Amino acid sequence: MEFRHRDYSAEAKLFMLRHDRAETHPLSAHSSQQANIADDQILQYDDPLRADDSATVSSFYLEDTENSPSIGVPSDSAFLSAEKEWSSFTRFMTQRFPVPKLVSVTSVSNAIIKVGKTHEKSSTGMHSEELEEPQSITENEVKVINRQYYINRLREFKDELIRAWDASDRVTALKISVKVTKLLKDTCVLQFYPTLFVLVTDILDMLGNFVWDRIKRKAEFTEDGARICSLPDLHLVNGCFSNPVEPLYGFCGERLWFNFENFKIKDICQNAKETCHNWFCKIGAIQELLPRIYLELALLPCWRFLSDQPVVVTQRLVVMARGLADPLASAYCRLYLTHCAHKLPSCDVGVLVSCVNDMNAQLKHFITAKETDGSTDNKVLLVGVMEPTIEYIIKCMFKNVSQRELDRTLLALGLGRNMEISQCVSVVLHHILKELAVEVVSSNAMEFLQLIDHSNDSSFHQFMNYRLLGLRLCEKRPPVYIVDTLVNNVLKVIAQNESLDEYLTVIDAYLDTVLQNHLDSCIKTILEGISQRSCNKEIDENGVLSLQSILGKLLSHYQSVEDVFALSHFLEILDLLVGRPRSVIIIDILKMATRNSYIRDPATIELLFEISQALNDSFDFANMKEDDNQPEHLLSRFVQLVDFGIERERHLAFLVECRGAFGTIDKLKETLVHSSNGLTVKALKDAKKNVNFVKACIAFSEVTLPSISTQIKQFNLYLETAEVALLGGLISHADELIDSAISCLHNMEIKEGSRAAAEAELLLSSIQKLCSLLVMLPGNPSHGSVHFPKILVSFVTNVPWMTPRMKTGILCAILPLLAACSQNRLPYHADKGVLWGSNNVFFGDSANLYELVSLSEHIVQNLVDAVLQESSPAARGAMALEACNSILSSFTIKDETYAICSKLMETAKLCMNESNKYLQSTFHLLEKKSQLLVKG
């Protein structure tokens, strides 16, 4: 076989694309007319994954969003939504207060829970004592029972009530209801009370449904079964969610119309009225106040059969609830009253206002009562258990309220024009602030601030009310003319609080307002306040989260990291953070520092290096998953963007320092090698080349490279560094680097899997680059010009994981390398031809040429074998064409060469369609070459 003589310069000119001058530069700016057209055609798209900022709701109500009522939704759907809201609320309430396994109960509960069976009595001649159970045990006696047993007994009571009702035993059903309701008198275990309330009211709601259905049936049918009219089910008359007018049919079959929402007493027959009146008489006979109120509330919708104004009954029940002395029992009683009042067609907001005012007065008296040892903790726990009732009632009070009703409601609550004289306790004020429309809070921000200042009691932390006001003001900015005064007043008040955690909580809420209005003096005051309170004080988990939020907002506000570092006490405050919050803020700082241009300020570089070390210490990068590589990427990006300008020695010293600090991060070590090679190239471009500095950079890369664990990345970096060394004329360094790169190949292993094909393609591309690099390397006379190609061939033939496809690609890259090394002039040179190439060292040496030809023949034989080993016909055909083209471009056409190429073409024809363009072009090339053979 004989290498083909190549004139690379002539070939380059022959195949060069034609150059025509363009009228306009392709990268020039568009004309104004084009820009206007483009602007007019801008389309707006909604991101389906972006949450609506205005739709900030608690997770408590989130699950019901899809079912919430809207315009045009039938009343059934609206009711189901309301019922789900109550169900979600009660579930949330029970989850909020976990119950211990053992429950302490007084004799009130103990006597009822111990009853095994309910004694049946006739309904005739029933008197009030039949509904009461004698108490033979003193009420102060406390016993402990199992929680699950208690709950199971309540479920048994519910089953007994259902059986009694199915057996038409109304007396027993009512007695069971009374017994169950009496359990709500027992407030011995505060945290168990919400669970008890939910279980008991579930039974009462069931009884109310039973009674409504019974009376409704009597109103719809005569004693002989004839239909009088059709009334809605209980849920269809619930809280203004009634159905519209629907057709009904009278006695003679005529079509009637009946308004379900506004049916009157005159539409109800006497039998139904008597039955309803009888039920309320039985309830009125109950002597104890709490069971009587609860039972009447359970049957509250039934008052519609006796009164056209059932809201009057609700007002009476509000007054009756004032007779309950126990704060917890009365609070939950009013909660049930609110729930049941919404079952009426219309609910008077005044009823809810009265409930809130009564609870406020009761709490005020309870809180200001003389404290005894341990009573403070009990008060805090009691208010905490009562809080859900206040929250729910106030939420209902402000729901869908008109502006006129809102003004009257605030006036009735004592929050009119003179808010500062209001007697609102802190916990009530908190939920009023939470549920009020944001427009009202924003326009009356100063008044609410004064109100918070005056309502400082133990029912709720005052600083939490300050925080809530700040959060509400973030939803809608207050008037500009009061912002400065508002913020300064808040800062003056909170400055008196020495608690770091409380200070941070309040500041976090108002910082958005401060930043939006550019109150720079306030920012300085805030940071000084944090710094003063942080001395020798520990910060709890909530304080850490607030501090993280504060620092995050500051980072989002400023444009450059230099501005952030210039803030007084910023770095000192950053040191207060520990753990993950500290890492999050450092990541945000690095994002800010690396999102724009190069980092050139030495002070900024030093500070970023210090916080990067802290981030490095907080992560185990050696065991980090690939999905969590953001910190690793940011650290590498920081090192990449550092630029000391002409002070390259200082830059190299920085890279050495980074290698010592971040030695466990592979990606960062790759960046260090890239940066070092970049410094080398910059130094070589200078008029005065600093050879010693270039050698130092190459040595830095040589020392860093062996520690990179990913073999293929290490291989590529060896090639990059060798290329830079060649550019600098450091032949011995390049020779050693390429030798190390080839050693990497022998240690490499591509495992089977989804990424194996991509890794194989990447490795093949890198080896092809190595072959192109070897063209410039003059070679070592002691080893010969084919030293490295021989090692590559050995690698291809001896590695067990080498596939035929990959083997063909590598061998097809080595053949042009050997052909180029045999030429008088190389296709390209390092350093513009100043350095000698293999043509200068070995050209004319017959022994060298023989060695090149001999190795080429060996490669061609291996190439043909690799093609035939491929199992896939399509891949085998493509490999055959690739091998044929490589041979034709490297060798002069001879009989031996033509025979090999013809064999490869036959293989390709068997595996590919004859119309394949690659096949046709290769066939034409072979035919053209064969004509030269005939002429010769």
C-alpha cells in the first residue's frame, strides 16, 4: 500500500465555498420599521406552572378551590362547597390539637361514658326528668380513660341513635343526643375538646337532618299519603344557596309554582307544625343550659316551619349562650351557632358580631383576672384552643359582605372612627386584621397601628399583630404620604423589644414596604437593630427563617453584590445563620455575583471566596447527587468569572488557593484547569511572553488533572492542556500530557446502560481530536513517529468493552493521521509553523515510511474485521462506507487497495438501499479512483 500525496493548500482552495458580498451585515441591528413590526407582533403567553400571586390562600382552604361556588353554579354545588369548607375546618382543628392516649375526664363525662345500654321509655307522658341523668358522683372527681375507648363510645352512641330512629323510638334518640351533648360540659383536657366537639356535633347534625326530613314529609303528604307540595331537602335551603322557583303540582294535578327559598308558614300544614312544635317543647324541657342550646341549634332550620323570621331565634340563642360561664365551652357553642345559622336562608351578620363581642368581653375579663401559680400557662393554652372558634366566626362575618354592611360591622365591633378607644383583645384583633379586605387595612393602616399598640394582652403576642399588619400592607401598598410615618412608628415600637426573634419577625413583614419605598435610612436602622440584639443571644428556628427572609429580600432588591456587601453589618448578620438557611443565602449571593459580568474587585473576590468556603464546608460534594449540583455549579461559575486583569500571577495564586479549599469538587477542578489554560493563552498573546509563567500554569494543570475522578473529562482536559503546551512551544510537556491522556483511555470503562451510547460517542469524538492533535506533535526520535498511533491501535484491539462501531471510528481517524505524517508539508502547525513537525524530523527516512505503511496495513485489516463483526445490517453498511472513504482518502489506488474497497462496497450494498446517497457518492468515488488505476 502507498500513501497518497496530498497538497492540503490546493485542496482547501478547491473546496472553499464561494464568497459573495452581502448587502447588510447579518448581525447588524434591524431597521426601525422592522423593529416596529416585531414589537407589534409580540404575543403574551401565560405560564401554566406559574402561581397567581393574588391567589395566596392557606393550605386549609386550598383543597376546596376547584369546588368553590361561582356565578351560574347550581345551589347543590354551592352547598357542597360550604359543607366541605366546614368539614375541612373541623379536620384541620382536630389535627391542630393532637390528643394524648390517655384522657382525664370529670364525673360529667365519666357517668355518661360508663352507661352500657340506653333504657327505653314510652314517649307518652314524657317529662323533663326523662331527659336528665342523675349525677351520683361529685363533679370535681377526675378519672383517666383511654382516648380510643372514649371515641369508640361516642361512635356507639351514634349507632344507637340511628337504630333508635329507624325503630321510630324518638325519645331514645333524643335522650342519646342529650347525653352526648352533656360531654361538652367537660373541659378538663383542653386539647381533647376540639376532637370531642367535632364528634358530638356530627351526631347532632345527623339528628337535625332526621328531624327535618320527618317534619318535611308531614308537610308534603297528608295522612292518607296524598302529596300536598314539595319542599327542599335541608341542604337546599342552606344560607342563601336555595334553588330558584321550581314547578309543583296541586291536588287536582294543576301545575303550581313554589319558591323554595322563601316558603312561608302558611304553606305548611298544621300536622307538620304540631310535630315541629312538639320537638322544640321537648328540647325546652331540658334543664341544663348547654345541652338545651346545642339541641335547639341542631334543629334550628326546623324553625322555618314555625316562624317566617327564624333569625329572631338565633338572636335569642346568642343571648342564652352568655349564660355559659366556661370560656371554652361557650366559645365552641358559639362556633356551632355560627355553623347552624348558615343553614338558614339568610344569616344576620349582627348575630356573628354579637358572638365576637361576647367572646371579646369574656376573654378580656378572663385575661385580666388575678393570676395564680401556673395560671398564665393555662390561660395561654386555653386561648390557643379557643382561637379556631374566633377565626371561623370572624371569617364568616366578613365573607361576601357589602361595603355598607362592613362599615356597620366595624362600628358594632368598636372599630369605627375612634379605633384607639377600642377594647379589642389581641387574639380577636389578629383575626379581624387577617380577614378584613386588604383595601380597608391599607387605607386605615395608622389607625390599626394605634389599635395594636393599645391591645397588649396575653391572649396573643403583640409582635405577631404588628407582623400581620405588615404582611397585609404588602398585599396593597398604603398611601405614599403615610408610609414614612408608619414605618418609623413601627421601628420605634419594635426597638423597645429586646428579643431578637420577635424583632426579626416584625422586620421581615415590613421590609418589603421599606425597600419598595426606598427608605434607605430605615434599612440602616434595621441592620443596626439586628446587630445590637445578636450579641451573646441565641436565635431560634423561627428567628433563623425570618433572618433568611430578610437577607433574601435585601439580595433581591439590590442590583450588584458590591452594594450588598457595602451595607453596614451585613456580613456580621450573615454569620448568625447556620445550617441550610445559611447555605441558601450564600447560594443567592453567588447567583447574584455570577449572573452578570466578570468579578474584578479584589475585596469582593476575597469576600466571595470566604463565603464560598463556608458553602463548601456545609455540603458533602463527594456524595452529592447529580440533581443537586447547583452549589457545585455556582462555585465553579464564581471561579470562572474571577478576573485579576494583568495581575496574572495573582490570578494563578487564587487558583492554587481554590484548589486547596475546594479539592473535593470535580467540576470546580475542571474549571481550575480551564482557567489555568486560559491564563496561559493570554500570556502567550502578550508582546513579552513570560515563559516561566506559562510553565507555572502548565505545571498547575498537570498537578490538578490526576485528581479529577471522571475519566473522560480528565482525558479531554489532558488534551486541552497538551494543546496549550504545544501553542507555547513546550514540546516535552505536551508529549507527557498526551502520554497521560492515553493512559486514561486504558483505565476508562463504558458501562452498559441508557447513557452508554452517548458516552461512547463523546469518547470517539475526543479520540478523533487526539489524532488531529498528534499531527502537530513532532514525535520523539527515540520512539519513532508512530509511537502514539501504535498505543491507540493497541487500545482499540485489547479493550474488552470496545464495540465494532467505536473501533471503526477510531481506526478511521488513525489512518488520516498516518497519511498526514507521511507528507512533506503538514495540513496545519502549532505556533504558525515556528515549531518543527514530524515532517521536519522524519521526512525522507525510509525506515519511518516503512513503519507508517506497515502500521497502516495492520489498521486496514482490523478495520475490515471490525466492519464484518457488526451485527446490525444498517450500522454495518454505514461503517463499511466510512472505512472505504477513509482508505480512499489516505492511499493511492492500487490493486490491493481497490480489492479491499470493493469488498467493503459489496458489504455496504448488501446492507443498504441502492438509492442511499452516501452509498452512491462512495461508489462514484471508487469508480473515479479505479479509472486512474486502469490508466496507470
